[in-house]
Amino acid sequence: MKILFCEISHLCHEMDWEGKYLAEKIGKKYDSIFFPGLGNDYDQSRDDFEVLCTFIHTQVNEELLNKMPKLKLVVTRSTGFDHIDLDKCRERGIEVCNVPFYGENTVAEYAFSLLNMLARKMYEAYDRVIRGNYSLEGLMGFDLKGKTLGVIGGGHIGIHAAQIGVGYDMKVLCYDVKPDSQLAKRVGFEYVELDDLYARADIITLHVPLIPPTQHMINQEAFAKMKDGVILINTARGGVVDTGAMVAALASGKLAGAGLDVMEAEEFLSDEVKLAEIVDDSEKLRSALENHILMEHPRVVVTFHNAFNTVEGRTRILDTSIENIMAFETGPWVNSVIKK
């Protein structure tokens, strides 16, 4: 089996911990190449890879698939797979596997880290101290206790976020397409319809995948249904939120603040060359420019895909990815996202 592991060093700066872990666990067993960049940028001096193991920034599209004619398996080291053209993979008989469960607590904890930064203005307080300013003026925050938390997406991460909210003594509402009344009773939250959640929640946290029904689900119409002064937390996918609508909601005061670990068109934030290439694409260019508005906004906290990034979370990701790769030879497929 010939494997291309890409986006290795991109994920870690601690002496390439991830690459060493993979090399020790599986690299010696198979013909493996570890590439720090995107799969799209790999110098195709060989085209006989059967397995591609990547992260979310590699666009597994027709162009990349054409460069790997012997590819049989794509393993993404993520839960989301919107960076992979599933239709093209299905046409070519290529299996696609993800990591469905790795960090229900990891990502949920991070969502609350973003929320606490906004609620207590911790980023401003820290910035003042390192600048030698010890004034409390303008730093008054608000308690989470007694507030209503709206969790959109009641999967593993969303339910853990609900549990944390209950622990903060918050009133927790959850919207999910498959409600589980017994689970709600056990954890201590309430399932509601989406419009009801919008109307009642003081804070909304997003935990849904990016699929056609969730693309821009948080849009101008959704913001209009929310309370004035709502807080939005997004550790899911950038495309779940219409960036332009979010900028407008911040300007009007409808949105009091936002904590974002993901953004639309985020690939252009770290690659100025790509940004220069989209001058003729008004939609992408607008999203890229709106991202800069958000990053500079005083009521927005932005990080860059850091919610998954713990020793425990990353180890679980790697172990599941190894399991997915091993199934290439042993079968049956595990964690497949290709609908048969």
C-alpha cells in the first residue's frame, strides 16, 4: 500500500509530533510519504498512491484526483468532509472515511472558552495588562449563570456543550433533526424548534456539519428572529454562517459579539497568493474582505481551527485515521461517508 500523508507539519509545531506518531504506528508498515503541505501542492513525481490521508485544507477535487489515478481511499483527519468532492470519488470507486468522534468534549470546551472570553472581555483585559494599563473601564462583563444557551446540532459535540451549559446553571435549549427525549431528560436540557431557539437564546453555539441544508443557515432571516444582543459561537464550519449577514448583525447591534474558530473563505487568510487569484470572483472576494472586518472588530474573537487542538483530541484523530487506513487491507470499511 502506498500512502501520501499531507498537511502534517501544518498541524503541529512541536517537533512534528503528528508525523512522528504516524510514522511509528503505521509509516514503517507501508510505503509512506509525509508531506507538510497540501495534497494539491505535492510534486507529482509519482502517481501511484493508493491512499491519501489529509486534513481540511486540501481540496480533494477532480484536479487532484486526476493526479492520483490509482487512488482507492481518502482518509480525512477531521469530522467534516466538505473539502472532498464525494461525487467524483464515488464515480471513481474511491472510498472516503472521516473521524466521526474524537473531541465531543474537546470542541465543546473550546466553544465555552470563546464564550468566556466574550462574556468577561478577557482578551481586552489581557491586552491592557501587557500594555501596562490596569484600568477596569469598559471591561464589565456578564454572568453565564441564568442565561439561555441555544445549541444548534445535538450530536456528540452539541450534547457535550449542553452538559457544560447545564453545569454553568444555564437554561439550555437544543435543536436537532433527531431529538432524543430521554437524553434531554437525563442531561437537563429542552429540545425546541429552531425558530423558538432563535427567539429565546441569549447565546447560540453551532455544532452542525456543513452540508447543503446547513449552508448559510445562520443568515439575515435567522438573525432577524434572534434576540437583540445575542452572542454567536461557531466552532463548526464557516459556511454555516452567512458572513455578510453576520457583519450586518454586528453593525446593527442585533449581534453583541461572536466567537469564531472557523470562517467562510478562510483558506484565503493564510494564503495571500490565493487571495490575489480571486479578484474576478466577487463572492469569494467579498467573503475574504468581510473576514478582515470580523478579525478587526472589537466584539469578535477569532481563532483559526484550534478547537480540536489538544494532545488527547489529536491522538484520537490519528488513532481513528490509522484504523481507517488499516481497513483498506483488512476490511470492512469503517467510518465511510460515501453513500452506497
